Amino acid sequence: MSDSSLRLVWVYPDLLSTYGDRGNALVVERRARQRGLNVQRIDVRSDQPIPTSGDIYLIGGGEDRPQRLAAERLRADAGLPRAVDNGAIVFSVCAGYQILGHEFINDLGEREPGLGLLDVWSTRGEGARSVGDVLAEPDSRLGLPTLTGFENHQGVTHLGQGVAPLAQVTVGGGNGDGNGTEGAWRDTVFGTYLHGPVMARNPAVADLLIKLALDVNALPPADTTWYDALRAERISAAQGA
């Protein structure tokens, strides 16, 4: 696969990169290079335009005010929706996940418009924050193993008819919608509350994004020794919680 190349865009690392979510970009980049792919990684700060010719776009989590600022700038820029129209893959985490929906509650306690790339909307939960390890069984159509991650959020995300749950939680809060769902996805756009970073805990997710970007059904094998050890440790810890 050495003739193939991949453009990886990390969106707003200056605003949306809590709990090590930058690690998702590092893992996707490494997993691609392990397969002999040429990778061009582009870190786009919030004062820069979003390129529309990327293959994979990654968005991390953030605190309430940076989330509002990121949403405002992404709406004004409009590059990310155009990239999706071009067939790009988008994977978002926590605050980034909420931004991809129709609306969320911002740091001022007001409804903040999102990008509408996922048919979800987020409110603020009345109870305790969802904090701790999560285990979830992914949608079988994605061909992924059990997902493991860490959540820390007050949001409740409701799913509309235009999306499917990314997974069903067996441990943890997930979307907090009362249906046991975690995350959402539609075509090439994905959202989740899982940190960890989620790609380090679940390298198969990174591989899925690469396969979608290349439009292939399989990738050459790559070493997963380190990832397997981390997954086993975190799954065991979550099951014992």
C-alpha cells in the first residue's frame, strides 16, 4: 500500500484537546504508517481555515467555553461540512461530538447551534456527571470489538432518526439518554463520549477510519501488542468496578 497517501486533519487542537485526545491523531497516523501509507497530518488551529480536501478529520473534547468558541468558528468557516460533502471521514469526541449535532447547551446556559452533521442534540443532565470507565458493544455493521474508554461529561445526547448508536453500553453512562446508547454515527461521520484516548484503547477504530478513507475492506496486519495490553488492563478494570 506504499503508493497510497492519507491526509489527516486535527481540528482546533488549541481549543479541543482534553484528556489526551490529541493521541487519536497520533494513533491514526501511526496505524497508517505501519501499513506503508504516506500520511500528511495537518493541525488546524482555530484562527486557521479548515481545509476541505482532507481524508480524515479528528475533533477532540474541550471545556464549555472553548466548545462554544469552536462551534462559532466552525459554523463561520463551513469547511468541515464541505469536506463531509466531499466524502471525508469525521471522528469526534465529547465536546466535538456535541458540536456535530444540531445544538448543545453552552457555558452561558444557552442553546448553541451545532453543525448538523449528525442528527443528535445535547442537553445538560440534572444528575451526577458521567465519570469513569466505559465498556460498550459497537454496532455490528462496523465490525469492531468491544469498545473501552473513559467518560467525564454532564451532557445528555439524544439520537434522532438519521443516526444509529455507535454502541450499547454495558458499563458506564454513554449518551445518558436512557436507552443505553453510546455515541452515534451516520455514513462517514462518528461521535462518541469516549476518551482514553479512544484510538489508543481501540486501535480497530483507527483502522476502520483508514479503511473507509481508502475505500478498502481490509488492511495488512499490524502489530497490536501494546494496544492489546492496554485494552486488557482497562477492560479488566472496568469489569471489576
